[in-house]
Amino acid sequence: MIVRSLSTLVTCAVVAFAAQPSAPSPYSAPLRDLPWGQLNFLHTTDTHGWHAGHLQEPSFSADWGDYISFAERLRERADAEGVDLLLIDTGDRIEGNGLYDASDPKGIYTSDIFREQDIDVICSGNHELYKQNSSNNEYLGTVPNFKGNYLASNIDIHDPKSGERVPLARRYRKFTTKNQGIRIVAFGFLYDFTGNANNTVVQPVEETIQKKWFQDAIHDRHVDLFLVTGHVDVRSEEYREIFRAIREAQWDTTIQFFGGHTHIRDYKKFDSNAFALESGRYMETVGFQSISGLPAGPQEESRQRISTTFSRRYIDNNLFSFYHHTSLNSSTFPTARGRNVSTLISSSRKALNLDSQFGCAPIDLWTNRAPYPSNSSIFSWLQQLVLPDMVIDPQRASKSRIVIANTGAMRFDIFKGPFTKDTTFSVSPFTSGFRYIKDVPYGLADRLLEVLNNEGQILERLAPELQPWMLVSPEQTRPRADSPELPAINDYNSDYQTVLSHKGKLTPGYTTKDDDGEDGDDTIHSPISFFKVPNCVEARSGMTVDDKPIEKVDVIYLEFIQSWVVLALKFLGGEYENADTEAYLDGVDFTTMISQWVKENWQGDC
């Protein structure tokens, strides 16, 4: 491990760091170098439209144009040293930020921004498939933008022109690297997702790996590396199945996995010659992976694998890190293409009016960095203020009501200061409205939240497609200790952390512990605590009438969780079906409701 002193980097501190005008400059911090090898990778995943970077968080303030410059500079180094660098993206590029969600139709700006990066292997996430229009956009736009580099090993689509069921993209790709001549067979998977629109088909991984094309690919003996990319948790059963299938075919060939979906930094060891990297979320992290000891060279007889070594690094997405890892500065770092993309992002944000201010948040409100309930929890704010104030249908205002929202509907924190149009989509990008079941016996409705939060396994047995993890944020899907507060843990990992020794004050940030130890993060931070939250929260209004207990209540809920609500009421003894539900508030969507509450309650100068 190499940690450079801050004195070697102070030249960066006096220049403007961020490409986006409103983004904050990153803090100076001690950094670990990148562990370059024979074959190197940069990895992004779950960017969710955050291509402008984080405009209120210095540690993650670089934009997609900066990342393009970073990749181009590292490719220059790779070529100069005769090694290889490949870029990987593993999906969920959409939904979660105003740059994508605020346009009509959605994504008309981000498509042109994203395509400017030269990505070697790219695949789909689940968010690209939730709706017919977004999956058609992938098929008609993103797939041809990246030509043969887009892989879809287990996704089909009904062609929007012919109606024929066809692969979303190529099933796999075989290629040879530019400098080392490493022969690679690459795949692009999605986990066993069932929430896709009916114009797409996600084939279960277990079935896909039995297909002849896959078996032929993994039995190819003229391969130096199997590259398995996917929007898949690196510790999932799907990746274990793929690993076992490849090992049954070739026990000694190197395998490198890249994952996504759970929004965490993680690194898994399958065996001494197979590792998996997952690189966070929301343009917070650029993953770096290197492999040395692979067979190389033009002659078959000289292609001998020696002892293979793997290394990883999680790079904080800011220009302080980028300058350090390229040994460049504000004058020498940017490339023409990177600058142009940063300018495109700025003009796109301006066209969408994303900096228009709805209000001024008086405090920070956290999804998982504060306990629930508490004054700093975004879910307490939702429960105590937003839902009671806003979820009131004038035609049923006199009725007692219980309003339920799943915590996964809130995707990001609210920072003290300006609450903008962009903030609205970052906090909750989903278009779900509210529905309700009227006049539910109070004895059933009173127990509904308890079932949704505590009886997930029972509900899953009744309806296997309704898995409880779908109600919460991806970051919370990993098993954790039972304690509601986990001091000094990896921000979104299940292992306890230790603060690495360093003289001086550290800024809070990722302190990841994975299968390769505690030195994966490029920036040395003090740790951030992670607090578990329930599947759902509720707000109650009018629970007494004339000082008498009520007998019936309207049960109102986000449309996304209707199947769980109906099933839970059945479990409690109610006789309800989807046909018993109705739209509430004419289907006003959750995102609009939050922004309206801010406009009415958080006025004033920041």
C-alpha cells in the first residue's frame, strides 16, 4: 500500500476542480495509488443519471466529462507501458437524477452524454427494463451506440418494429486486447429480474448457462480470460452458478466478474484465480481492477499463465483523485472530448432548468446515516410531515386514513441548503402515484404495517415474486448484524470497519472492508455509520371520531407496493383483490407531491 503525503498534491488545491460550475471543490485527502497490472479495468455501475456528478458533495463532484478525460489519460499510460486498459459498465444508467428524469421524453440528454465514453463491455440493468419505452430506447439507441460492445446474455426484446422476439444485444463477445494480445470471452448478464415490462424477457441465469451457445463459449480452449459482466450482486447465487459452470468446463482459466445492483463497494474471491468487483452507485465510485500473470504473446506455445495476481481500488469520483492518479493538473488533465462533454452536461442542465429552487432545506435529512425514527431521518420527515400534509383527497378528507410508503421510494439524502428541481428527482425519481382501499376494518389496517415490515418471508412463500428486499433501497439488501446501529461500518457493507492509521483529521467517507482486506478505497476516510430502516413507514390521520375509536379506515399506499398490501390484508384475514383498489388524488405522483410540500413549507433564502 502506498499513501502519499498531502504535500505532494497541494498544487491541485489552488485551482478550480469541478467541471460543473455549481459543484464544490473536493477536499485534500491522503490517497493510495492505483495498482497497475498487465490487464487493467475501469468500472462504473448504477450511475442512475448522475452524470453531472454530485453538486453538493465534494468527494464525488467530478462529472462524466471528467471521467472521459480520466479514461483517456489512463489509456495513454497503458499504451506507453505496453499494458491494456478496458472500460466496463454494468447497467442502471437511468432513473435517479434530473438530468435523465426531467426531460420529456426521459433520457434525451443523457443518451448523448453517456455515449461519448469509449466503453469496451456494457450491459443492461433492471431499470432499463422496467418500462417499455426505456427498454426500446436501449435496443434502438444504446445498443447501436456501442456497436458490438453491448452484451445481453439473458435478455430478449420484442422488436418494436417487427414484434419478433430477438436478443436485446449480442449474447457474448470474443476479442483480443490491443497491447498484450490477451484473448477474452465476455458475457453480459442481468440477475433473475421479474419486474420487467412485457416487451422484454429475462431468462433465468440457471437456464441460460445450459444453452448451447454458452456451453460452446466456455469450452473454448483458446481463451486467456473469461470476463463476466452483469447487473448482478457479486455474492449472488446467479454469479455462483456462472462460476461453477465455467469451472466445470475449465478449471484453471482466469475469471474476472464485474457486478452491480446493490449500490455498494465490494470485492469477492471465488477462488485464487477468480474475483469479482462491484463499484458502488450514483457516480460516487470509479472501480479499478488489475490482473497480472495472464498468458500473452503472439505464439501459442509461449502463452503460459504464471501465478496470477489481482488488485482493486475504489476511486472517489472527484478531480483531486483523478489528478493524483494521472500525475496531471487542471491545465494538463482535461482532454478535448472530456471538456466538450462537460459543456454538454452544463447546457443540458440549463435547458432542463435543474437549478431552479423550490425551497431551502433547514437541515440534512438522511436515508441511512441517521437512525429511524429521529429528527435527522428522511423517513421521519416523510412520516410526520409530508404524508399527513399532502396525501389528502378532498372528497374523502373526513375519512380516517393510514398512508403507507415503502422506504425504497426515497433514494437519496436531502442536504441542508437549496432544494432544487434536480434534488426532487435525486430524492425520489419514481412516477408512482397513490392508490387506496376504502373502508378497511380498523382491526386489519392497524396490523398492516407490522406484517409488511416483519412477515416478509411469509408473504414471499405465499407469492414468491414479492420478495421483501424489493421494498427497501438496494444498499440494505445485504445481511447485517441485528443491531440497529452499526458504528464504524463500511458505508453499505456488512462487515465492521477499522479506521486506518493516519495522522491528521480525516473526512467522512467510504471505509470498505472486502475479501481482499481494508485497503481498497483510494481515499482514506473516517467511517460513516449505517442504520437499517424498515420496509415501510406509515402516517395516520383522524384515528378518533368524536373521541370514539374508529371502525373503518382508508388504506392509502404507493402504487408500487399494491401487491404487497393486498397480499398482507389477505394474510390478516381480509378478502381483497386488486379490483378493490382505486386511484387516490387522481394519481398525482410521489415526486411531484414532495416538491409541492417543499414549495409550501421550506421557503426562504439559503
